[in-house]
Amino acid sequence: MRTCVGCRRRDDRSVLWRVVAHRSEVSGPVLIRLDRQQRQPGRGAWLHPTMDCLNQAIRRRAFARGLRVAAEVDLGELTAAVRTAQVEYELQGVAAKGAADDRRKRVQR
């Protein structure tokens, strides 16, 4: 069980995404990256792959606190990944709903 840094709800590792801080330059912002295999070194934070949780984490400055980073954080890569995941999820939901409607129509005939 892990806790989402956005909504603070506890959930299973398989549901949450692990993110880590990656510093590319000494004085630049710290890049927050998605750790897909959940094996990258360093301190990690956990996040539900939804825009709601991401926005809550940004508003609360939870990434800097959870990853113990004092510098400014760059969330561009993570934001793009969450948006893509949410669009894919919504498309799958629409496709599943369409398939269920098709099955209902066949049964009604």
C-alpha cells in the first residue's frame, strides 16, 4: 500500500505511478520523471494517473516535499504522461460502452 501525493488516499502499487526527481543540471530545475518499472534509484513519490490528483499535488507542492527537493521542479514530462493516460482511459471507456451497447442491441433483437 502506498499513498498518493495528490489526493492522499492509500492504494495498491499496481494502481499508482511512481515518480522520481532527476537533476540534469546543477542549478536548473529538477525534472520529475515517471518511473515506469518502479526501480529507479532515489526517493520516490506515488501518484494516481489522473489530472485531479496531479493538480492537487501541484497546488499543495507535494512533489518537492515528498521527494525532498529544495529546487524548483519541472512537471512538463509528467503532466504530458498523465494527460495521455487519461485520454487513453477515456477512449477505452467509450469503446467499452460502445461494445456494451452493441451487445444490448443484439440481445434485444
